[in-house]
Amino acid sequence: MSLIQCCLVPVDERFAATRVMLDEEDEFFSLKSNFSHSKLKTRPSSVPRAEIRKAKKARLTNSCTRSCKESSGFDEIKRFCEDFNEGFTGFKIPAGCERSNKDLWVDKYAPYSLEELAVHKKKVEEVKVWFEERLRNTREEFCNHVLLISGQAGVGKSATVRMIASHLGATIFEWNMPTPTIWQEHLHNSNSGIRYTSKLDEFENFVERIRKYGMIPSTITGGSQTSIIFLIDDLPLTLQTTTHVPGTELQLSLQSAGACKVAFNPITVNSIKKVLSKICREEQCKVTADQIDLIAKASGGDIRQAITSFQYFCLKSRPILSLSFSNGTPTYSKERSHELNRLDDGFSFPFGRDETLSLFHALGKFLHNKRETENSFALDKDAFVLKERFARLPLKMDAPEKVLCLAHGQARPIADFLHENVLDFVSEEAIDDASVVASYLSDADFLLASLSGILTRNYEAENVVQSAAASVAVRGVLFGNFHPSPSRWHAIRRPKLWQVEQSLWHNKLEMVNQSCVAYNGVSLSNLSVIATENKPVLKWLGFRVSEGLEAPQVLMQGNVVEDKNFDSMSLDKKDNDTSDDEIEDW
Amino acid sequence: MLWVDKYRPKTLDKIIVHEDVAQNLKKLVTEQDCPHLLFYGPSGSGKKTLIMALLRQMFGPGAEKVKVENKTWKVDAGTRTIDLELTTLSSTHHVELNPSDAGFQDRYIVQEIIKEMAKNRPIDTKGKKGFKVLVLNEVDKLSREAQHSLRRTMEKYSASCRLILCCNSSSKVTEAVRSRCLNVRINAPTEGQIVKVLEFVGKKEGLQLPSGFAARIAEKSNRSLRRAILSLETCRVQQYPFSNNQAIPPMDWEEYIFEIASDIMKEQSPKRLFQVRGKVYELLINCIPPEIILKRLLFELLKKLDAELKHEVCHWAAYYEHRMRLGQKAIFHIEAFVAKFMSIYKGFLIATFG
């Protein structure tokens, strides 16, 4: 009997919690490969293999809590069997969810064959070939039975595997993350005498159970060699422990352990459109192609979301906002930005994902300062004509304020980040530009400071000043950087200023404590006097007045070295976050 | 112990530099009740020395028995209570503190401390109610609100408490506070006076000062007595017996700013600007006040600059210094000045040399 294990791991790169412990993970691998026969615990958690996420989650939590509360062996076994029965009646239709399923188009029009999948053919093929190889050959030849599928939410990761599994006649056992126990809950539970089992234990139990009982049906149905696929959803959550290992690292460690990785891209607008039109035909909705087009675009490559919003849209039989497309726009990029603009404007749209940008993404936009190559407004005669040195080409992005809003940027950190990084993006020759940028940043800082320190705060006024400051900083950078340096890969650094401020604060505190050392201890002295006169002389004379003095007296070189270490440590992750192609992509 | 502290005159009679002021103060304290006092003058001119000597004159040696306290003050600020930590130095007769350490909550500190002092005022030997003295340093760094509250408290508690204020520039002290004090200007000692003091110290230490050496130190000291004595001590460690052409070592941060200035003069580019930023950060980390950095940097730059640019550069330095005081993060403004300078200077170089 061939036994195929596969972990399907939709590591949701945006939203996944990212705490994984590496050791645990190794354990987890060995667990799968060794198949040590440990004692079987009859504690049930569900053997979930439901289909819609919501439904299965509900059921899962339900069964989890139930299983915790009741402890009679009979019930456990009964439910256990139930779960298994469900598992073998075909993986699509779990009892109890049937009725609600058909209401949701996402489920109603879930793909039934490989052809129906909206995922790119090549990706499907890739996954399929992987499965086939492992099905055809015996276990000895392929030591790695782990496939890692990543991609953002709603690109059809799970659907693909399910389709392939049904195509190949393999059985899927899906592991869903049980809801994590929060501390208060744990306290409550332990007070009421319920034993806590770690999620990892639960997972082990699950694997163990599948291994022992998963085979039974195949023998019943006549010994056909049913293969088994483990589907592990939300891997980072599954292995949630206290040690911090980011999700990307988890992927890497999985790959280094021999897992095969397939990355799914967002689904193309055309594919989504195709699916939507099909649904449209079957449901006989009166929706124009343009509207479908718009919904498809708004979904951002998330087909689940697209279908849901489509259903919602059809439900509301109200006419969509003006949708006529201007066909005259020549370049693709222009058309695209045009449309995006419209989507952004249309907060009244009943659909569409709320697009957010990461802070680094927004910073990248500001710093790279991408502009159109020609000024389309130049022909406009009424336009206010600027002197040449003030004129700039139009930006290849939304209004900076809008970008800030999308990135949820706050003025202070934005200004700090821009200040730290902007010089890298200014052309080597253009010191004038740098000076303009610096002066605008100085203005922004001035604005930011103008309200701090006033105790009776006027939050509204502060808000206005804050956004004004952010605007000045961003636009100053965009305007000032007239000759951006040629585009290349830049890492966006964390502002060193923050760290400088920290050590300054620390040193100052030390100095306050020493401030009575001068004047024979009969009087306090100014910090600036200590810093500028007493300390350098003491350093020079090479004697230390007290131990307390020595601590802050890190030599300048010392500081530098320390700083660098500090930087490289904390910046590693952030550096990865921003890459040029990410920005180009946008 | 540093010589600055070792040879600091303890009584008003021993004061060499501002003898007249000292004598006047002595008369003031012995003959009649002491008013509030405001000492102002540049750094290193002897304000604190005078204040300490004055306190000794008023209270005798008891004023020197001080203890340092790091006290947390609970201040009731309308709707909430604020905890403020502040280092104070106090004897039975006086309290000294740097209210500007409390940051923007300084006004509460001033009020609170004066109130508390007024509560437990000492009773002197004659059974009369005496007064305590509150020495406030760096009054010019107090916020406007704090200075206003200072004015009120000065009037209210004037019976039980005398204030001695000390600052560098009286122009940053509000008119109201100034008019309630006897203003004592302590000007920077002349080079001749500095030489006299240096020779005094030299004699006490048994050093041979070559003629003209003390004058050179005095010249370098920028008319700061503290600076001059510190320099003398470093020279003593550096090389003794003194030679006439001995270099007088500058402070390390001054040297550092000199380096920055020459960096700026050598190359004007964003990359260089970035390097300069790193160096300024180091100065800031070492608690060198940003105002002093900017001032010193301007000073170093002006030395190397063509006369026709000086005016403009000074203008921008003043502009960004003002901005810096209004703003929050000094580096933004220092950097803006450096960038501006680079831009001006590069333009000038291109215009002159093509």
C-alpha cells in the first residue's frame, strides 16, 4: 500500500502569523518520516476535511471544545467514526453544511474538474506532475514527500490540491488549525478541570490517527490502493510556539529540508472574468461585461473574493456606477493607473478589497520617485505655467497623501524614514536637490514639533498639522529629488536617528547622575558644560572620577561599531521587505 | 580632582576675577535682606562660583554640607498626576536644581518645589523666620509657561524663599522675571584676568609657566576661565616643563567638528552629506548640544570661506538654528544647513573655477 504524504501549506504571506520554532519543526518532520509507533491516544480532535473555510472552522472549533468538555469514551469514538464516515463519502459535502453551501456561489461554483480551475495551467500541471511522480513510484525513491504551496489568499491553492487529489483518486486528510487557547481561557479551563493539550500534540495525534485508521476504508472497498494526502492549512499557525521565526524563514527551512515549493501567483483578471461570466450565465444575472471586468480587477487576483463580491453585486440589483471605459488611452500603464484611480475613488463600490500598502512599499514609491516621461498636461493652455526649475513631470502614482493614507503612514516615522533614506536616491551630482529635500524635511520637522509639549491638546488641530507635516515631507522629497539616481536596488534602512536618540537619552541620564561630581559636589552643573568641557578633559587626562563616569564614556569609535552591529541585526528583515521589483511591479 | 574645582574660590573674599561684583554682593548680603538674584553671563565666567561663595557668605559652611537627591515629585496637574524625577542638591539652607531637566513639564516642577520649600522653612537662631534659597540653573531653557509660573510663585512666597537664577542669556528670561530680580551681569573675564588666574594656579601647583604661555592658553580659551584652567591641566599632562611653542590640545569634539568642516569643504555630494550626518550623530550621542555643534561648525566653515559667501552662509546658519530651536529633531536642521552650505559652495566653486 503506497502511502503518500503531502503537506499542502498555503503560507499566506500577508496575513499569516509568523511564529515557528525550528526545533519543533524538525521534530515534526521526523514524526512524519519515521512513523514511530507510539501509543495511540483516543482523545479525539476532529478529523477535519471539510470544504468551506468558514464552515469547517466553525465545526472544528465546535468539535474541539466539545471534545474537551465531554470525556466519555463512547462519545469520542462515536464522533470519531462520524468524522471518518464523513471523510469517505466524498470530500465535498460535509453534513450540516449542505444547505448553506448552495447559497454561496463560492461553493456552488467551486471547480469540479481540473479544467475548471482558474489557476494557471502550468502551475496546476506542476503540482499534478509532482503528485503523479510520487504516486507512481514507491516511497523509497522519493524521500521528500512534502510539497509547499504558497500564495496570497484566494488564489486557489487548496482547490488545486483537492482537484488533483480527486483526479488521481487520492484521499485528502485536512488538518486545520484548532483555535489557539488564550491564557485566560486556559485558566478557565484548568479551573474547570479540563486538561490542556498542546496544539502540537493534537497535531501528532491527528497524524497518528490517520496513519492507523486511514487505511481501513481502502481495505473495505476492496483494497484499491488509495493514496493519502495530508493537507496542512496555515502552516505558520499550526506550529505556533514562542520562538520567533518569520514565515519566510519557515518556508526556507522547509525547502532546505527537502520540500518542493510551488508559488501561486494572483489569478489573472482574464481568468477571473471567465469564471465570473460562467457564473453569470448560469445564474442568468443581468451584468454587463464591463461590470464583470471591473469586479475582476477590483478583486486583486483573489478569486474567492471576486465571486463573493459578484454575488453580492448581483444581489443588489442597483446599477453600477458609470462604467464606460475610455478606449482612447494609449499606454497600458496609463490605462491601468487610470482605472486604479477610479477604483480608489469609488469607495461607494460595493465590492473590492481594501487595498493597503505596506509602509515600506509607500516609502519605496516616494523615494524612487517614478515619473511619466512626458507631461501630458503641457498642452493645456489654461494651466498655470511654472518656471522651468519648478516644473516637474507628473507622478506615476496616486497623490502622495492617498498613498500615505493607504499605508497608514504617520507623519513622524514617515519623516524619519525619508530623512534616513532619501540621500541614497539622489543623484551623486545633485547636491542642490539634496539641499532642497533637506530644507523641506526641516520644515516638516518644524511642523511636527509645533504642537508637541502643549499639555492641553487640541487633537483636531494636531491631526491637521500632522498630515500637513507628512505632506510637506513627502512632497518635499518628491519635488526636491529632481535628478533621482538611476534606479537600482536599495535597501530601506531603519532610521538611525531612533537609535541615536536612545543612546543620547541614556547618556544624558548618566550625565544627570554625574552632574554633581563637578564643583566638588557642592553644586550642580549644566549638562552641556559637562559634555563639552569636563568629559573631554577627563577623557584626555585618562583618569576616571568614578565608575559611573566610565559607563557612558564610550569612545566615539566604540559607538560606531556598536551601532553597526545593532543596525545589521534589526534591519535584516526589513531589508528583505523592500525590493525594487516589488516596487516596479506596482 | 580637576584644577577647576580644586582652585575654585570658596568665599567672596578670595575671588580674583570679579572682585567688584563679589564685594558688592557681600555688602548686599551682610547689610540687608537679599533680593531675588539673576546672574547672567557667558559660560565659564564664574557665575556658579559666585553663587556658591554667596551662599557660603549667607549661611556659613553649612551651605556646603549638601546631599544629592533623586527625588520623584508627584505633581497634580489638573486632571491627572504626573510623576517627575529630578535630581536636586540641597543643604539645610538651600536647594539647587536644573528645572530644564524636567523637559516640557518644567513649570510644575518649579511651582511644586517652591511650595514645598515654603512649607518647611527654617527658623534661625534669633527666632525669626529665616528664608531658604532656591538656586535654579539654566533658567533661559525654561519654557515660557514655566517662567510665568515662576513669576507668580516669586511674588507669593517671597517672604520665605529667595531665588537665585542663573543663565547664559538674559534675553531668554521673560521681562517679568527679570524685573523682579536684581540682575547681576557677569561678563567673561578678559585675557589679562585669565592670565592672572592661570599664574595663580601655576604658583599653587609649583609650575614654571614660560612667559607668554599663559597668554596663549588665555587666547585659545575663548575667554572662558573654566576652559583655560582645563587647558592648563591638559597641557601639564601632555608635556612638562612647558615649552613656548607647545600645542594646546583642543577638545575632542571640536577636533571632530573641524574634521566635519574639512569633509564638507572637500566634497559636496549627497554621499558626503550622508557621511557628515553619521558624524553629527556621533556628536549628538555624546551629548554635545546641537546648538553648539551648529555654531562651531559655522565657525570652522567661515574660517575657510571666501568673504563674499560669508554673509549668505551666516544667514542660513541663523535660519536653521532658529528652526532647530523650534523644531524637534536637531539633525534635520543641522543637515539642512550642511546641505544648503554644500549647495552654495558648489555653486560658488563652479562659478569661480568653471
